[in-house]
Amino acid sequence: MKLAIKLAYRNLIGAGLRTWLNVVVLSFSFVVIIWMKGVMVGWDYQAKTDMTNWEIGGGQYWHQTYDPFDPFTFADSHAPIPQELLPDVECGAIEPMLIAQATIYPQGRMQPISIRGIRPSQRIFMLPTHRLDSLTDAIPAVIGNMVARNLKLSVGDYVTIRWRDAQGMFDAADVVIVDVFSCNVPAVEAGKIYIALDKLQSMLMLPNQASLLTFADAEKERPQVEGWTLKSKGELTKSVDDLIKTKTVGQSVFYMILLLLAMLAIFDTQVLSIFRRQKEIGTYIALGYTRRQVVGLFTVEGAMHSILAALVAAVYGMPFLIWQAKAGWTMPMDVSDYGMAMAQTLYPVYSIGLVLSTVLIVVLVTTVVSYWPARKIAKMNPTEALRGKIQ
């Protein structure tokens, strides 16, 4: 095997430009595949981190009738905070949130909106809820940048909202926008306005009631509570996992195209090499090489393209991948309206497993492609091969 590696290396270097063209094409495949996979891993990490910080915490209890995709359930999706969870609520380990459907009237227009009551002192979410403690002549409220843009509202603006309380009576009041925040989770911004929890409970005539209970610690085991549905962090981020899997499958088509282009070049090189080096093959067999050893030599020679490609890719690919991990890849379009947790700039995340698995796959595929045309050597007649003819 050692001799085969030496001969394969000598033959590759002796081939000159043809070898280096194949190596450069294959190294490009290495770098692009690792970069694109890193982007997907980075997106997955960023999306889950942002959802944790802005929307789901370490997990949630949902009222049993609550459906985030059906606003008609909001009127009945509330209940008193369970007694067994009150100690965690009081110390801030669990954050209650009350949700109500309402109508907002910006500049004389009418728009449906979801009112979310949350404690100004909460520490689980990155929402600027501390601004809800502002002293104003109207109800202090914070909104997301998406809502502010759609409704043409800014800090200091007054706007009227109308809601329906627990008795079925309509009421209305003015709110003042005390802050506008921006985040990478559209579900936190779109169609939502945040006010103090105690104020919303008073408006709806629902003292000490909540629709959602968010806990901070995802590792702590939580009990089942009657009337509430426990949602783990994994369940709440399943949509992100499904999306990443779908995108990964789509990217696999691109990976295959890159690999096919590189493998086609190597396959053609191997076929041409076997055709032009018939006398060399016959000489090896005449000197005592078995046909299997000669096939192995040409297979190693073809597979060595991937080894050289990995080294070349490391030379220019590592600086590029490190720079991308720091600078990130800024999307060429606004992604805020996509409806998914996605940052404008994605930062690739590379792991040792990702790099090694990519290298292993490419080396394995290259070896198979190199062996395929090399099988023809086993059918060659040594005498005819020495004459430069294939039997």
C-alpha cells in the first residue's frame, strides 16, 4: 500500500495541469458544501436562540383551548394561574401572559390586533417591558417594528384600541406607544401590542388570569397541570427543525450537482489515464503485480485527488470560512415578512463533525468513481497491454 501511494502521488504530480484542474474543482466543492451546511446550522442555532429569548423561553404551559393560529380561541383561552405554579411566578421563574383579541384605529383606519399583557418586571424575554412602567395619561404600550411600519406609528403616538371584556361588553381606551422594538422572530411582532399584565387583567375583568405561562429553565422537569397543556422547548421549535430539514433536502440537489461535476472530471481523467498508460499497466503486471494491485494503484491515484483537494481547500477555504463565521452572510432582501425566525444576517456555524463528514463523503465518492473505470484493468491481457492494445 505504501508503494502504491508513492507511485500514485508521482503519477498525479507528473500529470501536471490536468491533475491541478481536477483538484481545484474538487476543492471548490469542499468549500461550498461546508459553507452552505454551516449556514444551515447557523440559521438553526440563531432561530432557536432568538425564539428562546423573545418568544418561548425554556418552554410553556398553554391554556387547553389556546390556539395561536385561531384568534377566535383567545376569548376563552384563559384561567387563573395554578396554585402549584404561584411560587415560581412570584420569583420570576415563570412568566404569565394574558392574550386578548382587539381592534386598533390608527389614523382613522381599523385593524385587528392581539393585545398581550405581560409584567413590566419580567426577565425571561428580551422585550423592553420595563417601558410599560412609564407614567402617561394613556395606557403605555410597546410594539414591534413590523407593526409600527404597517400602522405608521412611532414612539409618542396615541392610538385607540377597542376590546371585549369577559362579560361580552365592548370598551375602548387610548394607548401611547412608549417604545418600538425590533427582533428576528416575526411571530413576536406581527399584529401584537404589549401592555402591562395587571392593566389588561383589569380591562378584561380577569383578575390573576393568564393564557400562557412561560418558564425560563428548559432543563427542569415540569409537571402536568390540569387545564393546561405543557409544551416543551423541543415541541415549540419543531417548526424550525422541519423548515431546516426541508431546506437541507433542497440544498442536497445543489451538493449533488457540485459533486457530479467534480466526479465527472475525475472519471474522465481515469478513463483517459488507463487508455494512455496501457504499456505501463502491462509492465506492472509483467513485473509481478497482480491485477488487483494494479486496480488498487489506479484507485488510490484517483482517490488522492480528493486528498490534495482537501489540502488546497484548507489553504483558501479556511480563511474564507473563518471570515464568514465572523462577518456573516447578509441576505440580499428583507426577510422580516417571511414569517419565520430568520435574522437578516446569518452567521455560519462549523463543527468538527461537519467538516470531517463532508471530507469523508467526498473522499468515499471519489474513491468509488476512481475504482469504476479501473475495473477494466482486470480484463486486460498483459501481452496486449505491453503492445499498447486492449484485448
